[in-house]
Amino acid sequence: MLQLPQIVRADTSGILRDLRRSWRVLWALTVIESQRKYAGSVLGMLWYPMYAALLLASYCFVYLVVLKMKYREFGSYDYVLFVFAGLIPYLGLSEAVMTSAASVRQSLGIIKNAVFPIEFVPLKFVCAALFGLLSSLAILGVMVLPTRYLGWHLLYLPVAVVMLLIFCVMVSWVLSGVAVFLPDVLQIINVALLLLMFLSPVGYPLDLVPAGARVLIYLNPLTYLIEAFRFAMVGIRFLPLWVDPVFTAVCCAGASLTGTFFRRLSPIFADYE
């Protein structure tokens, strides 16, 4: 009987082989899914940056107007950039998780007749969610242009995007697989994402968190994604850079495990059609 490391290694190699063969199909389906989501609406894909702008306005109203929060040398516009850079990975994660978690359950009727590898069904929704995220990144980039935050750190943005992609893929495989058997997971996800937003350092810097409560922040994976995106877009971070490769390595290992979990479950998905 194969040991767990051998099973994980074999299934991970299989997923990578399928990705090399099917990446063009995956890309085409990602584009189709991105267009389909807002098909028929007047504003189309403009809804994504509009949603980001509304959430940003809500955050800034609470922290700047109601709480009158001030931080070091930040002016009001600096703080808007600070919050927006932290919101972007949260928006990408929430969109990717919510859409991919239900993807397999919604596709059970066509899964057994499809040539497309089943493990890429949730991945299609993850890629579509991050594809929509590009509009928010473009808006933030334009906002940063006339400020002192424009710098070479923008070249770090692909690293932050890859970190978010790997983490979303890891989460989507386990949640979409479990949701086939336990639909209640979809309701739990909505509550968990809401709690995650308030436990993430979107509107406040890490050094303002009381020492006794920082363990909750450090256990939150979104903290590390926010730090990466905030550094890439505005050059601000509180954790050392070596944290990012460690986080990425952990996510890669986790994606191998959840990909194996998903593959081993997939033969019985059709029984729940």
C-alpha cells in the first residue's frame, strides 16, 4: 500500500501533467466564465470595481469619519490607498472561495461526460475571480501614480498575485469537494468570510493590534496576503519579506494535499447527482 507522501506526489504529478495538456482550455473557460457572470447586465464587468469602490468607501467612512483614525504620517488620501491595498486580496479570496465552493456540486450533471479534468472545475472559477481582480489593481495603480508611494516595489505584484492564486486553489479544492456531500459548507463559508474581514488588518496596521491579540492576526492567512499586496502597491509592510516564501511553500504543500484529497473523492461525485 502506498504511503501518504507517495500518494500525494503521484497525484500532484498527475495534476501538473493535466495542467500542461489542458491549460489552453482552462484559459478559454476562464474568459468565458468572466464574461458569463455579468452577461445581460448594463454595466457588465464594471460591477467588480464598483463593488470594490463601495466597500472601500464604507471602510473609509467608518475609520476616517466615525472613528477619526489617524496613523503616523498618513493623510486621508494615504489612508485610502492603505485600505484599498488591503481590500484587494480579501475581495479576490472571497470571490474565488464563494464561486468555486459550489462549482462541483452545480456541475455534477456534466462531470461524468466531460473530457476536461474534474480538478480544474473549481480552478476555473478561481482564475475567473482573480481575472476580475485586475480591474481593482488597475484602479489602485492609477491612484498611486501621483503619490510618493510609486516605486520599484510594484514589480513585486506578480509575487503577491501568485501567493493569492495558490492559496485560493488550495482552499477551493477542499471546500468544493466537501460541499458535494455537505451543502451546509456553503452557508458556513459566508459567515466565515464575514468574520475574516474583521479579523484581517485591512483598515489598521499590525503594530496597532494589542500584543495579546496578535496571535489571532498571525493565524489568519489573509494577513500574509494583505502584507504582500500592500507592499507591492504602496511599499508598506510590517512583516519581514522572508515570510512570503515561507507562506508560499506552505500553500504549495497544502495545495498538493487538497488536490490529492479532491482527486481521491472525485470518483464518487457522480453518485450525488
